[in-house]
Amino acid sequence: MASTPQDQRTSGELMAAIAGRVPLRNLHSQVLWHLGVAIVRGDYPEGSILPSDSELLQQFAVSRTVLREALKTLAAKGMIEARARIGTRVLPHARWNLFDADVLAWHFETGPDLGFLRSLSEIRIGIELESAALAASRRTPEQAAALLDCARRMGEAATPEDFARTDLEFHRTVAEATSNPFMASISTLVELALTAAFTFSSPVRDPAAMEATVAAHGRIARAIEAGDPDEARDAMKAVITTGFARAAARMEGEGA
């Protein structure tokens, strides 16, 4: 099984790499990645039974231990369930852990639809608006300075990967500035949604979109620095909705 060259990574693999996860680093990861993508893509529909262990061992040319570990990982993500005398069944989509980095990456590997992107934007609105407001009330001077610096560095990014990494740093800092450990934990989903969105539609190659995105993040940073929760909420909502609109326009353009 050949790994994907660095310069030919797919959107799901690029997303995993930006988020600090390398999907094809060893045999376990390779088997997990290919089975996960196959399930999300519908090669093995909900309720279907996966091929037997012997078939999968032949397909991937790995040890039984490697295969079992990959299957255990898929089960932990809510995607499959092993039953005695029946086999390993693919569970309904509603059981899958969509907060999981791999599961989200596999959706982008197979090409998410507009509804999936809209759902990501909606969950971000549900989390990040209040996160920005809390940050405006609780941020330290150092955190306010870090946000302003992130917004500046976003404007200097030369590649989609660099832009996405800086954007992730920005939103992590917002979450940390809330001083709420639950908000910081939930921000992991936000980071994944951001990474996914930017691997799909980055503003870096569009000067006008780049300028607008950097300015919008600067607006959030200044609102948090000024201690203005209402302005921070409004600025954050504008960033999320504009990002979704850009991704949606690209999807509709490609489908035309």
C-alpha cells in the first residue's frame, strides 16, 4: 500500500496534517484511514457487514494485530460494531462521533455536501459567539496582544496551510481567553471545522477575500482588546457566516 506523496495530499489528508495529525504515518494509520474513508464514502453502507478478517488481511497485507487495532479504533469512534457469529456491522451515521478529528477528515476526503458545511457553521455559531464575548470580558493583556498579532500574521500568510495554522492559533487563543475549561475543550471542534473549511476554500489565493478575512479577524481582536462583548459576538458571527458563504459559492460553482 503506497502512501500519498506530500505534494499530492488530498483535502482530508491535508486537513489532518494542518491539525497536527499525519494520517498515513504507519500501518495502523493506513488501514484506519482507508477503512474510515470507505465507510464514510458508502462503500460499506450503514447496516452492512464488513469483509471478513481474512479478506481484510489479504487486502491490506498487514498483521492480524494491526487490523484488529484499526477495527477497535473505528468501533471507538462509533462507526462499527462487532457481533459474534454475525461479523462487524457498520453502524448508523447518527452513532458516529462527528467531533472526532479522523471522522471529520474522512468526510472531507470524500467530499462534503453543502448541508454538512452548513452544520459545521451552525455549531461554530453556537459555540464561538459566546466564546468571543467571554474572551472580551476575561482576556489578559497578553492574550489581547496575541490576538492582534495573529490577525497581523494572517495577512502575511503565503500558503493556505500557513493561513489555516495562524487562524487555528487565533481561535485557540480566543477559547483560552474565556478562562472556561469547557469552552477550551469544545474549541477542539471549532479547530477541526476551521481546518476543514480552509482546506476546502482558502482566501489566500483571492486578494480581496484575503484582505476582508484578515480585517474581519482584526475586528474580533480589537473588540476583545476593548472589552466589548457585543461587538466581539457580531464580529465573530461575520467571520463564520462569510467563511461559509465563500465555501458554498465555491461548491455551487464547481457543480455548475
